[in-house]
Amino acid sequence: MGLYNTFVTHTLRESPAGHYTLADDGCVPSAPVAARADTARCPAPRVPGAAHQVAACLPDLTTAGTAASGHTDPADWAGLTPRDLPVPRGVPGVQIDGYFPDTSTTNTNHGWRHDAQFVIRLPARWNGGLVVSGTPGNREQYANDRAIGDWVLSRGYAFAATDKGNTGMSFHLDGRAPGDAVAEWNTRLTQLTRAARAVVGRHYHRPPARTLVTGMSNGGYLVRWQLENHPELYDGGVDWEGTLWRADGPNLFTFLPPALRQYPVYAAGGPGAGAARAAMHAAGYPAGSEFLWPYHHTTYWGLTQRVYREEFDPAYTGRDEDYAYGSRPAELRRAVGRVALTGRIGKPLITVHGTLDVLLPIGRTSDVYARMVRDAGRGGLHRYYRIEGGTHTDALVDAFPDRLRPLVPCHRAAFTALEDWAVRGHRPPPGRTVPAQAGPGCRL
């Protein structure tokens, strides 16, 4: 990263047409901050319900400082953002690491071997707000540090994140019944939000003026679930390509098996390739996304199908490419139903999702959820922006810079639009498909 990092500040500008644009306001080089944590003299509020906590006064709460001081885990956020994403720096404050009571041990951070780990960061210069988040995939509590935490901390927010109560590819071993592990994700984010609100109030001697929830992928699912089930805790949320769980489908089990069956036929060429490609499109994988299929077949589709099938349908013994959700026992749909979404959000929600997402195809996930929100009579609380050229993992932009666009700028534009909506009552523009545009930023 060199001796200096570029700190790019952003504002949201509204055009006469009502579009919000995330624009660079300037670049200020700043010297590196020595990574030194004062843990001996760092008073911090007690986290309600925590079984263990450790506080550190840090010269920099962003990854520019915490990566060197050991207060984040770069492996946890690897592969989620573009290589050249600017990293802010120079946000001093207090970091609290700890865990809530739990019986599972998949998270080995700090040598604790204890799940339900969390991190709470309290900047010295506070803007009065709190941002909470659950992690994407099956990652640990530091997964959002680059994509979300750095930016909100640089803007003065307190930031809290949780590992969701279980991590890794064997997360399905947590719990006693199918669906328990995923259901715990929701419980843990609710638990963290309540605790973080109390910590913020004690640390700054007043409660947060606004509490916003955001996250990507599985973290986006958590945003939706929280606003459906605990809207009293939040002022609004930004859902970044959230996972959709519905007992009757669509869900992961209805669109991943067709990809596992059809892609090898398509990749082999020959007389069946055209029909296999058409079947992939019919399953939800959009035309024009073919260049992304090889990577996802190698890296994501099979593993994702297996680990979630083991969580919700452990009795299945066949091949995952042959999996037929509709023919499985009713117990499976009951297990999925425990974590299913309804669309009945109770606070403002903004969704951003890339049109070239081939892990959670937009036509089988966020398009459906937007209809669910409208059908539930909550359409006035929702804005949905389909980002042309965006895919599920922003790191892939580095591999295909001429075909993909990062979603980070669109998430930030959505977040600032949410601030204006939830806090100031300024409604964002209607949802739409956001076309590709030249240069940095994202216009909603």
C-alpha cells in the first residue's frame, strides 16, 4: 500500500433529476499512524450480556491501523472488495472485542475458540449514529471491516459487527435441529444491536440518535429479517444483495442444482451446449454472465449447495446436482420456513443488487423480495436499485475491469440516501435499474 494511503472523502449530491451521486471531494495524503494499542489504561463500558470482553484504545480504528495492530483479521475480509478501494485512516477511538455466551467453538480469533464473537468500535469524534452488521458468507466478525466499517467509522459512526454465532464450512454442525444455525444468525444480530446501543449510550453519555443496519449477501438477508422482525431497534437499513429464504422457493436449493447439472454440459461444448445454456438462463443466470460461470462453478456453486443442504436437509444422501427441492420431505420446508422472509418490513430499506450476480441471481432473489415487499403493502418503505454490471463479489472487478463494476460505491450512495430518508425524511428516487456509467461513483 506504500508509505501513504489516499483518503477519499465522499458526499451524496442530488441532481435536478433527483439522482443521488457518490462523488469524490478530494484526496488528502496522510502519514502512517504507528500501530499501538493502550490496553492497560482504556476504560470502556461493559457490554451487556457479554461473557468476556477486552478493550483497547487505538490510534486508528480503520484497517489502515488495525491490520498492523492485530485488531482485525485481513483474511476475514479478503476477496470482498476491489484491490484499489481507498482506505481511510486516522480514526482514533476505543475497540471492544468479546463474545456472548455460546456452546459452539468454530471461531478461533484471539485464541478464544468461542463463537458469538463481536467487535464494537467507538470513534473519538462521534456523529451520534451507530451502524451494526452481520457478516457475509460464513465469515467472522471482521469481514465487513474494509467494505463497510472503514467508511462509516471515517464518517463518525460507531460500528458493531458479529460473527452470527457460527462460522466456517462446518457451521451446520451448530444446533440440534435443521435450520438452527441460520436461525441463530438472526438472534445474534438482534443481541448485538441491543448491546451496542447500550454501550454507545454509556460511552458517549447519550443514546444513539440513529441506528442503521447494513450487510452484504447473508448479511443483507439479516438486514431484511431485522427490519421485518425488530424494526423498533433501527431507523433503517441497506441490504446489499441479500440472500432470499422462502419455504416455497425460490431459494438456494431451487437455482443452484440446475447450475451444477447444466454448466458442465455447456462447458463441454457439442450438440447439448446450446440447450444447457438456455437451461442456465431459465434457472436465473442472466444472459451475458457466461464469462463468470467457470469461476463460480469451481469456487461457489457446489460448495454453497452442499453446506446449506447439510444445514437444512442433512438426511439427503444423493448428488447435489440431482437435488430436487420440491420432492424433498415436508420437514425441509418447515426448516427453511423458520428463517424465511415475509417482506413485511417496518422501517425504510434500500436494496442494491448487481444484474450479473451469478451466486444469488437477481431474478431469483432481490427481484422476488421487492415483489414480496410490495405484496405485503410495504412498498413505500422500500427502494430497490438493480446495478447494471455488478456481480456478487467486488474483487472480481479486478479480473474483469471492462465487464464489471464494483458495488461498493452504490452501497455508499444507498447508505447516504438512507440517512437522508430515515433521519431527515427526504425520500430517495424511485427504484430502477441503474445503468453503467463512466468514472467513479454511483448514481441512484
